[in-house]
Amino acid sequence: MKAFQFVTARDSRHALALMGAHGSSGRFLAGGTDLLVELKSASGVPELIVDIAGLEELKGIAVNERGLRIGAMVTHSEIMASSIIRELAPALAEAAHTIGAVQTRNLGTLGGNLVTGVPSMDGGPALMALEAQVTVMGAEGCRHLPICEFFRGPRKTALGPAELLQEIVIPARNLGKPTKFLKFGLRKGQALALVNVAASLWVNWDEHVFVEPRIALGAVAPTVMRAKHAESHLEGRAITPEVMTEAGDFAAAEADPISDFRASAGYRRDLIAVLVARALAGAYACAKAEHEGKAR
Amino acid sequence: MTNLTLNVNGEIRSASVPPETTLLDLLRDYFSLTGAKRGCDVGDCGACTVIVDGKPVNACLMLAGQAHGRAVLTIEGLATRERLHPIQTAFEERAALQCGFCGPGVILSAKALLERNPNPTVRDIRDAISGNLCRCTGYTKMIEAIQEAARALRGETRERAVPVPVEGARP
Ligand SMILES: Cc1cc2nc3c(=O)[nH]c(=O)nc-3n(C[C@H](O)[C@H](O)[C@H](O)COP(=O)(O)OP(=O)(O)OC[C@H]3O[C@@H](n4cnc5c(N)ncnc54)[C@H](O)[C@@H]3O)c2cc1C
């Protein structure tokens, strides 16, 4: 690794001030599982690394009036172990479990995962299917934006060079919304997604129709994306396996996958169709189990 | 330079290192603890696994400065002069290692697992060591050894006290 300066930030003001003074030649360090790999290979190494592990404002998992708040510095292991997340947004815990291996999950954070802006990130789809919001902190204060506006392109986000991702909030109205996350990689362990998918839905049981179906796809476009044609195909429609398959075909058509050394674009499209139908069936199964549990 | 103080295998150690030093460099090059291996150096192989504050991590993906004030356990801290750790005993008895390069990492991953979960299923074990690549064994004997160690640590089998070879005593 090339030489750089290393500072442990005391709090967010300190971190933002340091970065403000360094502009684009500085980088924040969260878990380091992405940044260290980059530093070891990159030619243009930053002058300053600011360790943000001690920032209290970026920690914690709790329910508040806005919804379920997850601090950006929460690790994937903490997400898997959180009883609050497992109860209110279990798909997030399932997604966290698919990230790397134990060692990576113990260091890697949800915030770091989102800020990388890597299209195959496993932390993104379930949050997008639950219409999460993120809070961005700058020297001037905080701004909130929907997660789909946070991602701007491959490895590009809405963050300015001297801004921190502070927290992710799943809105209160979507807590407990039946959701399923699925990832297809070339191996079970330690594999990046060829395609990952999350689907969430409510069911109107009187008419047995989809309500607010949300589908998010990863690794098949410049950013994690919503499959809006597939969603509108489902909205208000009677729930059948056939209609789920149709939604999968819509999603495959509206995605924009690339061919690379992991898979061809055509193979990725086939995976989208299958995974979307399965994720919808999985979310529906969760909804049904809960509905029958209540009825009993 | 980054000045740091940390607990390594129960001892307080200090060092002054260039900021770009990783925890793996610190352990191997400054403290001469070469049990953690440099394999891929990018977090894929797990040969550098050490336990930081109770959690297995890849030492190659942590800057030394991030370990300031923390407790690090390496394979050198597992056995005492008199006795191997039950996981090490089980690995020896089951011949669970071949070339041994991945061994320190696998054993520390197993230790962290058994501390959290004294009675793991085969699936739990596979999950716990999925970040430790082994190109010799095919993992089967490792999994058996970890199950055996779990039984020993639960007190279900009588442990044999295997003496640690004393340095210089071997031919
Ligand atoms: C072996 C291995 C396997 C992996 N497997 C997967 C996988 O299966 N799925 C997957 O999605 N990812 C995977 N990753 C990628 C990586 O581990 C994750 O993306 C992880 O969540 C990154 O988080 P971090 O805290 O380590 O980020 P860091 O490396 O610390 O930071 C990443 C980037 O985000 C910035 N940053 C971090 N936090 C903030 C913040 N709060 N505010 C502003 N900027 C911030 C940093 O400046 C840096 O640019 C893997 C990585 C490795 C090494």
C-alpha cells in the first residue's frame, strides 16, 4: 500500500471537518473490507484516511417514530444477530448472511456496502423493496433521501466527498411487510451475486390480490433498480403462480444486465425471471403464514 | 506514524508503525507472530484470520491503527506450554490438516464458533469456516474435528492431555 495519513475521528463534526479540509483526496474508513482491497491495488491512493468507527451517531439499531433505524456503521453480523431486524425486516438479516463469510461480515458495514455503489451489493435490494430512506450528513446539516435516489451509477452515489452516510431508515408503514431476498452466485459461500432480487408485498385477503408489490434487482443494471413494470403488472391483480411468472418476465425485460467473466447478459436475464417469481412466491408464503397465524 | 497499544494474546503490546501497516503486517513483521499467514492479502482466503474482541476477522483487511485498544488473539495464544487447545488436539487426532497453511485460520474460526455455539450443526460449521479456503483436505476431516472438539469442550469426551512439543526438543 502507498503511504497515507491516518486519523481516528472523535465524532462526526471532527470527521466532516477533516474531510472538508482535504476534499476529494481523503476517504472515510468504516469496516475497510472494500477500501483496503482498493488501497492495495489502486494507483491513486488518498492522502488521508479518516476512521469513522468511533462515531456514535452512525451506530445502533432501534425503532423510532420514523421507522426502523439502522446506523451506517452497523456490521452485517450485527444485522444477522439483531432480534429487532429479524422480527420487523427479516429479509435484511437473510441478505446480510449472504455477504462474504464470517470474517467479512464481522468488519463490513451496511453503510460501507451502500456507499461502494457496487451494482451487485447484497445490502441494497431488500432496503429498496422496503422503500428505505437514507440520511446524509454534511457540514451544513442532514438531508434525507429515498434509497433509489442515493444510487447514481456504478460506484457512484449521491454523497459529496465530504459527506457521511449516517443511517438507513425503513419507514414505519413497511415494518413487518412480507419480503423475500434471493441471491444467485456461482458458489454458496464467498461469491458475489450474478443476480440478487428482493420482493415485498401486502395482500388484500378479501379479494386475494397484490397490494403495493415492490421488486428490486441487483447486479443487472448500473445500480440496484426497481422493476416498476413488473410491479405495475401485479398491483391489484389476483395472486397466482402464473402472474408471478409474468412479473418475472417483465422484470427480465426491463433490466439492463451486462456480460462479464461471471455470466452472460442472457443468462442473467433468465436468472432474473426465475428469481423474481421465486421471491414473490417466498414473500407471499410469509404473508400467508402470518395471515393464518392471526386467524388461528 | 501511528502509535498504538493493544492486547495481543493477553499481553499489552505497543508499536509505532506507518499508517498503511495492516494488522497482519503488525503481527508478523513487528511482533514476529507468523501464525497468521499472508495468503491472498485481499480477504478471500482467510489464512490471516485472527480473533479481535471475540470476533474472527481477516487481519489483512484491518489497518493496525484500527486495532488500537483492542484484544487480538492469534494461534500463538491458543495453546499453553503444557497443553494444546481441545480444537488443536482434535485436529491432530483426526489428521484434519495436510499442508497446514490454512490451519491457524480454520482453528481460530472454529474457536469463535464454539464460543458462540457449543453445539453446532454441520451446516453451522460449514458456514463458520466458509471464509477459510483449504486446497488440500476437502474440509471433511476438519468438520469432524470441530464436532469432536465441540464434544470435548462440552465435557462429553475425556480429553487427552497432549503435551506441546518443546522448541528445540524435536530432532
Ligand atoms: C472477501 C470479500 C467478500 C465480499 N463479499 C461480498 C458479498 O458477498 N456481497 C456484497 O455485497 N459485498 C461483498 N464484499 C464487499 C464489502 O465487504 C461490503 O460491501 C461491505 O459492506 C463494505 O463495508 P465496509 O464497512 O467494509 O466499507 P469500507 O471498505 O470501510 O468503505 C467502502 C467505501 O464506502 C465509504 N464509506 C463507508 N462508510 C461510509 C459512511 N458511513 N459514510 C460515507 N462513506 C462511507 C468508504 O470511504 C469507502 O469508499 C466482499 C468483500 C470481501 C473482501
